[in-house]
Amino acid sequence: MKLVKKALVTATGLLLLLIGVVFIILPGPAVLIIPLALGVLAIEYPIAKKWLRVFQKKMKQSAEWADRRWRAFKMKS
């Protein structure tokens, strides 16, 4: 039963990750799909949990940077 669960988690996670990578090239919600895929894979794989944390950290840094830029732009206007 555990092997079946691991196989399903792996297949689902890899499929979502593949779709996310395709959405990097094509228009689509890659920023939503890739962390979802990493979250699914993190159920069984510690390395996926590590990469999910890295992704979350980078997204937070990007959001803070964009917020600073937006506030600076609004101050000039």
C-alpha cells in the first residue's frame, strides 16, 4: 500500500511539475503550478521540500522587491 501511495504521489507530482515547466515557455500559471507540484512531491521526498522552501523564499524576495519598486514609483508621481 505504501508503494502504491509513493507511486501515485510521484506520478502526480512529476506530471504537475512537467506542466509547470511547459507553462514557463507557454503562457500559463507556472508560478502556481510549480510550487503545487513541489508540495505534492514533498509528501514523499525531502529534497522536494527543500526546493519548495527555496522557491517560497525567492518568491517572497521578489514580492518585497516589487513592492519597494512600486512604492518608489508612487512617491515620484
